[in-house]
Amino acid sequence: AITRMGPESSEKEKYLIHGGRTPNNELSSRLYIISQDSRGCNKKVVLQCIEKELVGEVPESRYGHTVNIVHSHGKTACLLFGGRSYVPSGQRTTENWNSVVDCPPLVFLIDLEFGCCSSYNLPQLTDGQSFHVSLSRKDCVYVLGGHTLASDSRPPRLFKLRVELLLGRPVISCDVLTGGISLSSAIVTQVGPESEFVIMGGYESDNKKRLECNTVSLDESGIHLTSRESLDWTSEIRQSKTWFGGSMEEGSVILGVPAEGRQLLSESNYFYLVKFCQEEDPLQNCSQESTDQEQEDTAQLEDSEELYFSREPHEIEDDGV
């Protein structure tokens, strides 16, 4: 799970990354804070990655969950919800060793200054869920859709979590709202004002992609969802069984689909750039970029951006880079 921490005062923009699943099927419970440490000449970017030690009621290792930043009473915290984990160690056998289950529907708050974690069991949340959409504004987090593994369903859920970061133990309340959407693994990108988003992609069922898009706006009165005109999807996108992607800059989404039956390489993909701009028609901005094979045949650009992790600028210069 990943979320953006907007820069406050003179602080640099930061991102939080929690948990996840590795190619070796290992699950993580670690929390990392990534920020841009410096930017020198030749587009060399140094990223600082710090692991935040967690104490207290630490969330178990998981993936498919969400994390959001909440602000209340002059304080900031991270709210974590949902996800999947392996079958509890006491129940794991050779046959179900890699089987996963829904994490209990607990809500976790993480103090980003001291790493203290606390869990909350809310009566309105009865089923675990993962691959949902979560959007935050000030002290509220809205959770939309998601997949429940136990029932293999995608109920059109929508609920609001409100956080009060009071002295002592914070308080969390939950309101179940109407007007939810049945979806999972959707992509969210921010457009326009600070609390306006577009939801695209994802799945309505195991065998059906969700081709509709929605605009979501958050304000003092709550959450507002409206349908957008459907994009003019290409035949490759419509016929593909799976798709993937993520948000880029404001209002832009990178979308990938496997190049099934069209390439000799089994891991080839088609990539598209979708732009949601008020002054442009988004239907005209879904364009094919390239496949993995084409990338291999393309020479590396001389001004390509270089990223360095956990290194000081003088160390880079000493290497003669």
C-alpha cells in the first residue's frame, strides 16, 4: 500500500509504503518513508528511504490494503485498513501453505512520529476486504468497493471513517453510506482541486473488467460520485483478460495490458497513457505507447533520469558517475 504525504510548510514531499507481496511470495509488515533528498545536475535524483519502526498493536504482514493520511486537532496519523494475509501459522499445512485469507476488519492508526500502532474493532465492519479504493480529506477516510475473499464478492460498499486524534487514545467512528460501487483493483488519480479524483479500471467480477469511469469529489458535506462518459477503449484493452497500471502526475494514468498472442515474448505488454484534463477530451488521450520488445529495441536516452537510493551526493561524485 502506498500513499502520498503532501508537503507541509518547508518539508519535502513524502510517500508512505507499507506491506506488500514480493516475487518470492513473502509478505511484509514494514513501513517505509520515501522522500527526495536532493536533485543535482544531469537530472540525478537522490531518494531517501527510511524504515519506520512500529510498536504496539502492529498490523500483521499483508497486501491488497490501503493507507491514508489523516489530520485532526493539529496532529497527523496514518490509517490502515483491509488486505490479505497468509493462513495463520497454527493452521498452515503443506496443502494450504500459500493460501491467503481476508485480514480481520480492524482499523489501524499509526503515529508517524513515534511509530505507535493501535487497532480498532468497529461494529459496522463485519467482513474483511482488499483491493478497495480509499480517499481521504482532513480527518475522514472514505472506503469504496473492494473484494471479499470469503464470499468471493464485490459488494457496492461505501463507508466513512472519521478520526479524532485526541490526547490519549484517538477515537474512530464509522458511518455506512449508500451509493457505493462494485469494484476492485481500480486506479485513482487526482484531478483539479485538492479533493477531486477520477476512478478508472479495475474489475466488476473475476471475468469482467470495469470499463466505466467515475469522478469523485470530497468536501465538508461528504463524498459525491458521478459517472463519466466512457473512454473509447482500444480493441486490445477490451479483449484483454487482465490490465494493470497506476496514477502518474495529476490527472494522468499509465495503463498496461498483456500482448496476448501478438508477441513471441510472453511478458510483452502494451502501455497506454490516459489523461483526464478539463480542457481536453479524455477520449482522445488514450494512446498506445510501446511494448516490452519495442523498449528493448530503443536506445537509452542520454538525458534519462537517474535515481539513487540511500546514498549521499558526495558518494555519487566519488564513483565518477
